[in-house]
Amino acid sequence: RYLQDLFDKQLIYKADYTGWYCTFDERFWTEKDVESGLCPDCKRPVERISEHNYFFKMGQYQEQLIEHIKSHQDFIRPESRRNEVLGFLTTQKLGDLSISRPKSRLSWGIELPFDKDYVTYVWFDALVNYISGLNYLPPAPSQDRYWPASVHLVGKDILTTHAVYWSTMLMALNLPLPETIFAHGWWTVDGEKMSKSRGNVVDPNKMIDEFGADAFRYFLFKEVPFGQDGDFSQSAMVTNINSDLANGIGNLLSRTLTMIERFAHGTIPAAGTPAIPELEAKIAATATSLPERIDQGYRTLAFRENLQAIWELIGLCDEYIDKAAPWKLAKNPEDQPRINTVLNTASKALRLLSVLMYPYMPHTAGQLAQQLGLSFDFSKPILHTAYQWETPLAEVNICKGPGLFPRIESKPQGAKIVSDTAIPPQPTVATPAPATAAAQVAPPAAAAPVPAAPAQITIDDFMKIQLKTAKVISAERVPKSEKLLKLQVSVGDEQRQ
């Protein structure tokens, strides 16, 4: 339908095209993109191809797209990516987009409705799916409900495809653009991109088994600003768990409940006489402003900043308890009203924290509320209703349980984080690096013979190996052998036996 609409509007035309083509990525590249005859993305050889193809008049929407980006500050985020796309659009002429492949070269794909000899280029087809999929839902209001998207989340490596290709396609179809296209970054390990072939992929299932889902979620949200690249380190995660979770929210809950048991017979008391008026006022002001701050943070995907704001309240409560020192006040029975205020203030803060933390750490939020003797229905919009700071909290029996986050002792660096699903090298003709002199020295004689261990090399040695793909030209049996074959192979311009 959408292809036909654009064709009927004369926004799709047929023309000759000559360019560098990557078979693996099914993508054409311009002269300036290709270096040393290799695809910029996959680094495989490209070939020069000339053929008839259909083109979408993407170039005629260049100025309209530039104006849209400039007039909608949040259209592309983060800002660094917005500047990247604007730089691309304002420094060069935007060409038209090849949107088809001839069936003679690519048999699979969505057939063009106006030419049975061609299929749709995969990116055009994939992008249109964002809206064409809505046609399979019940009739209106599906389209109005789900489009335009409030946030279109994409990887930073496909930002141009979405911010330029997809946006101009929507303009041509007279459909609204997403409110925000947000390009997220990548997680690396020791500064290197994760790769199954390198065996450095962090296995989330192992991390959850080791540390729990909530701690893992907290680290991923907290470690780097959303949208930037982040380097994963197990030692950094353990540090975060111990400092923020065990010593932070876990310790605040534990010490508050312990004091309620000790000084209030296990029941959250009503507030009495102020203990430290200036700190109580600061906690109240911070807690009152938090829901709006957190709400705004979610709207801008500022997950790290949200957690920092939440932990600001935790820090204030810890400072308040330390300075009020209920254990000292307990020495004077007349100070019981002040103790009650400290316990009530800390309990109200924990009540609010359980609600604010739920999107990040749902299990922890539920445990926190349960130990406070509260029951929340987190599926309902409770943040701005019954559980605001001003809502009274008293005469509730607590239900103290185990600590939320026990401290973690130091673990071996890299323990249990790497996936077991590393992809073994595909069969190729390999030319190993020359052995070093040290490797050729015979080991000293052993006192007693021992079984030889399986031959292994380190990942550093493996990275020295030159892997080449060869084409088998001929194969013949080796005389007087039942299992050996003599192969004639082609390795680029060279033939080997």
C-alpha cells in the first residue's frame, strides 16, 4: 500500500544505478564510503555493479527535514546525535534512495506492487513495518493510539537510517514523525566491543544468577548516562552494589526497622516533637519535589539522573538519623516524641522510595514496602495519589525481613560474566603465525611420564592467526590412502594445494 502510494505520487522512479555493492549487507556504497575495496560496515570486499533500480526521491525532503530537526529540539536525542545528523544533512547533498533489488540477483523479499521483477530493499520494507503492522490490529483507534511514537529507540549505528530515511519516507506519506528518535550507545568490555567470537560477551543470565536481577538492572541504569557508551566491569558492579545498595537503601531500611522494633515496639509511630527541624524541612522539601523530578526524568530518558535524585533522599535520611541519634535520645524518656519523629520521617521516606524505585528494581520495591508493613498495587498510578509525602503514616506494624542487599566480598575479576556461547571459527584455510624461538625449545624432562594435555593456545595467540576463505577448485584421492584428499584451492589471486 505505502509503496504504491509513493509510486502513484511519482515519488518513486526507475533509473540506472552504478555503485559499490556489499552482498553481505545487501547495500550500495558511494565512492567516498569505500576504502581499499572493503565495505565500511562488515569490512568484506565490495563489487562494482550497474543495474536498473527503483529510487525514492529522498533528496527533495532534505531542507524540510533540516527545518524539522532545528524546530523540534527533542526530535533526535541525545544532543550529540542530533548534531551528528544535522552535520550530515547540512554539509552534503542528500541523494535519492535505491529501494529495490532485481529478482534476478535477489530472489527473496517483498515484491514491488508495480513491478513483479523487483523486490523491496530490506531497509525500506523494515521501516514501513513500524506503521504497516498497525493494520493487523483492530480498527481505529489503533493508528491514533500507537502513532506517532512518543519515543523511537534505536541503536546509534542505525541512527541515519531512522532519522533520515524513515523521516523522509513519513514526510512523503504525509504521516507524522516520531516525537523523539533516541539513539542508545553500546556496552563494551575492557574497552572492546562485545563479540561472541572473542568470548567476551557478558551473559545476563549468569549476572542475574550471581547478583540478582534488581542489582543488575540498577547497575545498567546507573553506570552511564543513557545514550552514551559504557564499559562493563564486574568489579565496578560489585562496588556499586556494596556502596549504593547494601550501604545505601539496604542499610537505611535495616537501621530504620531495627530502631522501630527497639524504640516503638515494632509499630511505626506518629510524628511528635521535631528532632532536627532544619533537616526535617530539607527532607520534606526533597521528598515533595521528587515525584515531579522523576516524572520529568522518565520523559527525557534520564534514568541515571533519576537514580541519583532518589539516592539524594537516601543520603539525607542517613545524615538525619546519624545527627538525631535516637539511641542517644532513648536515654531520656522525655525525648520519646523526638524519637517518634525520626522514625516516622525515615518510614515516610522509605515508603516514597519504594514507589520511586519500582520501575528500576521491582522486586526490591515490593520487599521494601512489605517490610514496612505496607501493600502497594504498583500497576496503578499511586505516585501522585495516596502516597505523597504529606499522606500520614502511623500505627503500622512492620514486618522486618532479611537484608535487601548483603555486602559482596571481592570476587575474581571476570568470574561468571562471560557467555559460554562463543562462536567457534568457521572452517577456513588458516596460515598460523611463525612459532617463536621460545616456543621451539624442548621442555625439561619430567620425573615420570604424564598424559599430554590437549593442545591449547591463548586468545592472544589466536588473534595472531591469519584466517582466509578459500574456494575448493578440485579434490582427488591421495594414492594408498582411504581418508585423505588432495585439494586445489583458490585464495584470492593465488592457488594452493
